[in-house]
Amino acid sequence: MKFTKMHGIGNDYVYISGFEQPVVDPAGLAKRVADRHFGIGGDGLILILPSETADVRMRMFNADGSESEMCGNGVRCVAKYAYDHGLTKNNPMTVQTGRGVLKLNLEIDRGKVRLVTVNMGQPILELAKIPVDASKLLPSTLDHSHRLNLPDAPADAVFVSMGNPHAVIFVPDVQAIDLTRLGPLVENHGAFPRRINAHWVQVVNRNEIIMRTWERGSGITLACGTGACAVAVAGVLTNRTDRKITAHLPGGDLKLEWNKTDNNVHMTGPATEVFSGIWLED
């Protein structure tokens, strides 16, 4: 089976084009190819497929085989693959996702996609639609926040969905956070019926933040595009940041804007193709 390894600021996935070959069991395949010792290695598997409603369709599977609605870094790479490999030359490009059809503007350099700006749509803030079970949370004294009663580490979190669920926790120093311990506790908390992506955020100034991420189904990742969008929204809601920010993630930077006119979040970042190969097992 032919595959391509790509990443968006270190958030790396194995990409397979369904235009060329079928994938029978993507959930099972995701677990095998994502293994960094016995497989190709990555945060999961992304399929690039034909679509009846957009230029291409994206399906995204985490390293544990679970399917997620969206991946902000992944959708930029899907656009790069589709353009660079001639699946479509439309610019702007449309990509069908579990979040709906997204519009992407491509910056082309010498015939290849270098940067992608994605209209990620409007954030979902209603707890039941994220989904979050408010009955399993404690009240918080902070605006737009609820308290997670974690063992030895209660935390005030802002909850946002960008088509997939996010918990945003603001802290003085992100490097002091033990992600390997706290990440699973937040992801699997009883308040989240579909689990949740967790982000710890340090505000540098009103236009700049630093964040670290624990992604549901994948663990610690170098970047999370939808998470960065959720952080941008949470920063505005809590009056910590302005509507345009730069997010510094372990794998690189993203530019975010929560547009006041249309309420949509726009994300700009790079997409990188690393190598292609043949997966012999299948």
C-alpha cells in the first residue's frame, strides 16, 4: 500500500490516497502504521478520498484507531497533497471533513503549497454540543470556565469545540505541567462522553501564547491545529488575548484570528511532505 508521511509543525500523520487504492480497515491500519517502533510512526492515519460535495474528503484516525471529526494540521496537509499531487488545482480548495466542508486558501511557491489558511468555521460553546456533561463539573469563579476536580490538581478550564472537543487550561508556566500524568486524567474525565483534547496555555501577551497539548487517542503531540483555534477563542472569552494571536507550539507557530464579523476562526500554518513509501503488511 502506497503512503506519504506529512506533518503540520510536527503533528505527523501517515497519509493514504483513496483515489489510488482502497483502505478496508482504516481503524486497524491506523494503530499499526502509527506505531513508532513497529510501524511507520505518526500521530495517526489520514485518508484523502473523493467527495461529492468538495474537492476532496478527509478522514482522520488517531493512533489508537479512534476516528476524530477534524484535524487542523492534518487538513492543511491534505490540501498540500491534493494540490501538489494533482488531485485538484482549485485555489481556494474545499475539503469535506467530519466538521463539514472547509475552505482553504493556498500560498504557492514554485508550484508547491507552502502555507495554508483554513476557515475553521464558528466555535461551538454550548456545553451539551461540545459535548461536556456540566453535572460532572464544579463551578468556577472565572468567566466562561468550569472547574475540573482532578486528583491533587483541580483546574479551571474553558471548553470549546472546533468540530472536536477541547479543554483549555491557562497556567503561569506550561513547562511546569506534567502532561504524562494530567493529560490522561483530563482526556478521560467523566464530564466528557467522547473524551477531550487538553491544552495547557501560557499567555505571553495579548497577541502571543505558548501551549502544550495532550490529544485524545494520541497522547502528547507537537501541535494541534483545532486546539490552537480553541485556545484563540478561549483567550478572547476570558479577556486574556486579542482576536489575532500567534500560538507557539512545540513543533512551530500558527497564526490565528477569531473574526468578529463572521465569527469564524482562521488558522494559517505550513504543511510539509516528508517522504513516500510502500507499507508491505497490507
